[in-house]
Amino acid sequence: MIFLLYGQDNYSSKEKLREMVEQYKSQKKGLDLKYLENPDFFDLVQENQQSSIFNEKKLLVVTNAFLDKTFKEKFQKEYKGLVESQNIVVFLEDKLAANDAILKIFKGYGKLQDFPLLSGEKLKKWVKGKFTSLKANISLSALNKLLEFSDGDLWLLENEIKKLAAFGGDKSVEEGDVELLVKGKIETDIFKTIDAIAQKNKRVALILLHNHIDKGEAPLYLLSMINFQFRNLLAVKDLIEKGKPYYAIPKLTKLHPFVVKKSYESAQRFTYPELKKIYQKIFEVDLSIKTGKLKPETALDMFISEI
């Protein structure tokens, strides 16, 4: 059986993957669980064909394999071996084009689930649901301010919601609480870390990251901030490469002018391929943390050391 989880909302897709992994572990003890990051197609086939020592179904989690053109071509020709296997193969992808031939294969021979970015009323409902699950309330003005600061990033929202819910106690969270407690992406100094990365100064980047951690910032929160900023850098760099004028970038990206200004400055220090490579590395590190392969602080240190 083959599954495909894909889409720009990688919070929800990874939550779904986590649920699938936990369900498998509860039934199979997780002894035949394998993670394959950007594998060669032959390696996946070999792992799939290799007999389980417990003679049970394996769960193979394959991340961003379809970014590799060769893997994708081989999969399109030889996917039936995976389909007919007794094992479960879950593919996790950030995004695929709506007309991608891969989607047709999963629609016909497997299962797939798309996770588009939440926005508008759906995003508000998600936030309200998180507050409700924590037995907390938030006013409409506070909710709108929180969304303004977070720009819809679910990883960051989760962190800030927990903070606000704990602070509010029995009282409803108000706009002033959000102003006080939520740093907001437009106010963070995470750009200093990104500038250090751009200058290939890993020592400074590590010091800056650990300064955040020493102040009580959660490593996953920091990684989400870095992910957000590099996503902005990619968007801005793409427009720069296409010759778009500076004044058009805020409207085209829908980013706050301050974020555009800082992103525009930082984007000059990277090539587009470098940004894509770093963004992919962030995804891999994030997955390693959330699946328990690496401790958060160790994963952050490795991320800085390996880019």
C-alpha cells in the first residue's frame, strides 16, 4: 500500500504522519519502522523487498523523494512493486503541481491527502480550536492580532497559543496580551542568525542560536522562525531573479514591509540554489526532531554545522 501526504501546510501533513507512525507503533511496536530521506529508488525497492525479522508489515516513511528527477522517473515506471507489497510506504512531500503525474498514480493505486495552507475562516477556526483544547478563550481583536504577527505559520502559532493560554488563565486573552507576549516575526532578531549563516560564520550562528535557547526559547520555535524567514527569502529571491522591482515585492508576497526589507537585504547574500538547499535541510532537520530521531538542540547544531 502506498500513501502520499503533500502540501504547503507541512504542520498538518507532519501531524498526520505522526498519527500514522504512532498507530503503527501501537500495533507493531515500531520494530520495522524505517525513515528514508531522499533515497535512491533502488534503495527503497531493496528495503521494501527485504524480509522483516518479525515477518510483519513494515512502515517505510519516504521524505521529499520526488524532488529527485531520476527517482521520480523510476517510480512512475516501477511503482506497482510497492503497490502490491504487504508493506506500507508513506511518501511525505512539501508540494506537488496540481497536474503532476505522480498524483494520478496515487489516486489510482494508493491513497493521498493534500494539505493546503490554512487561511481566512479555516485558520481562525483552527486557532480557536487550539485555545478551546487548552480550556482558554481569545477575543476577536486578539485573534486578529495574533494572526497578523504569526502570518498563519501553524508551528509558531502552536507555540504562541500555549504561551497565551497559560498567561490568560481563567480570563479571555485580549489584544494587549498578544502585544505583550507574542514577539511576532516582524520583531525577531533571528535575521542576525541568518546573516551569520549567509556569511558562512557558523561559530557566530551557533552562539546566536544558543543565546535564544538560554533565554528560554524552545528549539522547535527557533527552527520554525528560521523556516519562516528562509521561506520568505526564497519568495523574495525568486522575484528578484525575475526582475521584479522592490516596490512590487510587498504586494506580490503579501509580507509586512519590515520583513520584505530585511529579506531583500539578506537575499542578496545567497544564490537561489543555496536557499533551496538550506530550505530542504530545514525540512529534514524538522522531521528528524518530530519523529524522535534527534534531540532538538542537537538537530539545530547539526543544521548550522552542515549547511
